[in-house]
Amino acid sequence: MKWLMILSLWVTSASAQDTTWHNKKTEEWLLTNAIIVAGVGTPAEGPYDIHIKNGLIEGIKPSKKDNELRQTVTQQLDVDGSHVLPGFINMHAHMMYQRAGIDMAQPYQYYLWLASGITTIRDLGSDLEHSLAEKKKSAQGDIIAPRMFLYPGIWGNHTASDLDDKMKGLLKKDIDGFKFGMMDKATFIQASKTANKHNMPVANHVGVEDMNAWDNIQAGTTTIEHWYGIPDAALKGSQQFPGDMNYSNELHRFRYAGRLWREADADKLTQVLEAMAEKGVAWDPTLVIYEASRDLQRAVTSPWYKDYLHPGLEKFFQPSADAHGSFFWGWTSEDETHWKNNYQIWFKALQHFSQAGGTITTGEDGGYIYQLYGFGYLRELQLHQEAGFHPLDVIKHATANSAQVLGQGDRLGQVRVGHVADLVVVNGNPLADLQVLLPRNIKPITGDESTGGITWTIKAGTPYHAPTLLAAVRDMVKEARASNQINYLVD
Ligand SMILES: [Zn+2]
């Protein structure tokens, strides 16, 4: 007993805002007084002390002054009743190193993601060689960045031999899956066979092609990204496009996408959704990346732009026929109305899919259509709530579900003994209000000054202080704006 008392003198218990813990690598430590949200849909519980050792969750014990852990583990961070969630997984990310020809050096994206609670990203297409190097650095702890799973993109139609060469080349690299985009049926079937043969998961951005979700069901696609291929699979023929529709015109493309869900036959749609659920085709809807279509004003005036929007993105988002998704030069109130209705049918489809046993994940697709990394992801969570999901289920989409779909369900996505210590510490209760995940200086509408904001994002046992990361991003943006003389939005 005596030696325990002596040891306890050396205990250093830091308070939740002690920034000396930022990027502090500690082999063994204790996070005390946590209200835990496990990530699997079960209610919050606590307070608990979480014992972290070598990057893993070693144990979870009720918080008591005299518990054994507090006597023996000397390094302690007291989170004082904060909610603690599993690290978020961003299932639709693109690492970007420039935008609109303007350099956008990391760690800009990494810090935004981490500050938003994202500890893992699934990259669905980027500069592969660059990203492979970054993945390695992140895994070794050489950079402050989320964990990365790389699914390089294969787009469009290919001849059989071209596709074969391309996939063979990619399979030699340290990739984790494939992203297929807007392929014709023949290319898709061949690509899926090759991926299946090598046990590679596939994320598919189905466009308006001669293939649709029925082909995904047949091929055993891991995730359908976005949504198009699903209502497309429930049409009675082609979509009712006007005679002058040209899919290469981005304005046309996004305009008539807004009229797609309503053309889906309700019975056929039910069949598609249930078949997806049955065959284990998961759905990563990226609701947020279309939000500008239903409410352009909201997207353009996002309160985080002033401090956090990189000038490369500011430039890229301006209406332009050349930048993908920057189609707003002719956007009308009629388009917004169609899109508002589109969302209502989409939400119901997500509900039906989930009730049929389908797995839903969360991704943001930031860097396009007025969506900023991290902030877009947190908005995605709110949209899942709007789709009718309870916040516990929203968190499950973002954590346990996404981990499972990544093939990492046994080590990521839950606050659970034996899992990797990827955790988000929130100053407030996200189950009561998902807006508390936004940074304090963004001022959620609640106006409550005492709560709000992610305090810590912990990746593999290393804590990162979210406000410190955000301060660094503000500096990066200031500097990039000054050197590029771009300042569209500053008042
Ligand atoms: Zn994407």
C-alpha cells in the first residue's frame, strides 16, 4: 500500500484544455471522467476511465478516485465529463495538393479533418504516388494526419487489355481497394471480377450509365457512392430528359439529377434497396456534397469560410464550366425546389435501406461544390439526422459501420477494449445536439458559450488538441490568401 501512495505523488493529472498534451506521445496513460458513446448504437455510459497503452484501449473502468488504474498509471488527462466517441471515419475523401492551380500544401486538409474528429480517411482518388508516401508517413507517426486507406480511381470505359494493364499496375502498389467511376457495363463487370479475385473492396461512383445498382448487387460492390445508380435502377426506362439535355454540360447534369429520384418507381426502388441490403452492398450517400443544389445561399455563406477556406478552394468553387461541380452559373429557384423534393425521397430510401438491414456510412467528398474538409463531414452527420436517423445511429454510421465496411471492424470504429485508441473528446453532448461538434468560434446557433467544440482527437493513442490545429489552419489560410492575393469572401 505504501508504494502505491508514493507512486500517486507522481501522478500528473492534466485538465481537458492542457495543450501540453497536444501531439504528446505517451506509451501508457489514462483518460479520466469520460461519458462514452461506444459507436454501436448503444446509449452513452459513464463516467469511465479509459486506459490507453501502446495506442490501444487496454481497459475501461468506472471513474472512481481510488480505482486501481488511477493509482498506477501516472499520466492522466481529465476530460471532466466530456462525451467521448470513437474516431470518425471519412469514407469519401480525396487528398488534394492543389486547387484551381494554387498550391494547397498539407497539413491543411489533415488538420481540418483531425480537428473535426476524423481519425481515418478512405481516399477515393488522388495523386497516388504522393498519397502512398503520405499514407506511410501517417502510419509511422511521422506526420500529424488521419490514418489513410487508398482506393485509387479507375474512370470511364476501357478496352479489356487496357483495364487489365491498369489494374495489374495498381495491384503492385500498397493500395487498399479500388474506386470505379462512371464505367460502362462491360468495363465494370471486368473490373469487378479482377477486384474480387484479389479480394479488393470496391467503391463505385455510378453515374448515369448503362449499368446501375443491379450490376453492383450482382458484382458484390462494397459501397455505392453518392446515389445515382440506385434510382436509376428503379426507372421504367430512361430518365425523362428534355431533348436538349447534354450530360457533358455540368449545369444540365446537376439540374436533371435533381429530378431523378421522383422518376423512380416506388415498388422497383424497394426491390433494389432490399437486394442491396441482402447482398451486403453498403451505401455511402455523401448527402452533404449536393446540399448546395437545394440551398446555394447556405453553402456559399458557410460561417467557417471566413477563417478556414483556402484561396485555391475559393477560386475552384466559383461558377465555371471547367471545374467539376461548379455549375451554379444558371441555377434557378426551380432547380432548388426540385432538389429539395429530391432529398425527401432520398432520405426515405436511406431509411428503407437501413431498415432492410443495409449498412450506411458517412463521407463528405470535400473540395467540391462548396464543401470544406471536416466541416462538410460534420454537416453530413446533421443530414443523416435530417434523414430520420437518431444521433446514436448517426454516430454508428460514422464509426462502427464505416469501420466494418473498411474491413477494419475488429480494430476501428468503437470505444472498446482491444480496439485502437481512436477517440473524439467533445465539450458537450453531441447526442443532444450534433452542432456541438463544430468549433466554438463558429458559434453554433444555440448561443451557449460554455459548451461546444471538439477538444481532443486521439489517433492511435496520441492526442491532438483540436483548437490548436484550427489555429494553425487559420494561419495557413491567412498566409495563402496574402501570397495569392485572393480574398473573395472577406468583408
Ligand atoms: Zn469523390
